[in-house]
Amino acid sequence: MHQNGMDLRAGPIGRLARVALGGVFLWFLYRFVTHRTEIVHPGNLALYLWALIGIHSHALGALIPLLKKTRRRWTLLGIGVGGTVILDLLHYGHWWATPLATVLYGLAVSAQGILGIELLLAAWLGYVGCESTVWDNLRHRSRAPRIAPCLLFDPLDRWEQARRQRTNG
């Protein structure tokens, strides 16, 4: 049991929801990789949105320990993005050029790929809560799983467990 009385295992609906969302992220990843020339241009708001998701989400911190803390991640990536804009201006004479496009594209692709894989692994492991704990739970399979709150999945997991308790009890 989880500290708030909730079962540690996600039910089939919660697991399916994680698979579906993971599939959506991986589909976006596929589209970004196969349509790079159509996506990487200064007017594409989807590129900016996905790069922002890459910076904001825990995805980069999951694989790069230096970026685990949100404030540090924002600071370092802000300096990196700002530096590429300055490099673009100095070398190419315009804010949008190869360095900035490459950084934004890399952030977008990493966000989609990491979040997609995390969600699929979270469904496979079957724990409630946030997918951000999946790497830690895979590395430490012999101990009790680490569960983190999740704005998206906690309500679904609670509803599904309440539904299960009503039918079993």
C-alpha cells in the first residue's frame, strides 16, 4: 500500500492510458524525425512548444543528473539557448540559424522520446503515480517502488482503485 492508503499497482485503465499517451509522444517523435525539414523553421510554433516541454519536463533530468533540479535545468538551458541565439546573430547575422534550430530540435525530440519511453515503461511496471520514477524503479527493483504524485494520472488511479474496491468489497 502507498502512504496515502492507495494500492501501489495501477489498474488496467491507468496502464492503458499510460500506453496511449506514450504512443502519442512516440508518434510525435516519429513525425519530427521523418519530417525534420518541414518542422525546423522559425515559424513553427510546435517546435517551440516541444522544446519548452523538453526544458520544463523532468525528461532531461531523468537522464542527465545535472539537469534534475528544475531551477538548474532552466538556468543552464536558458544560457544554452541564449548562447545559440548570440552565436546565430554573430555568425549568421540573424537570430534563427543552424545552432538555435539544432538546440530546439534536440530539446523537442528528446522530450518526446524520453517521455514516450517513460510512459510505456511505467505502464509495463504498473505502478501508480508519475512516470518520472520509472528509471529509479528499474534500477532498484529489489526495494519498494518510489511513487511520485502526478497531476494527470493520480485522479485516474484513485478512481480506478475506488471502482475496484467497490466491486471486490
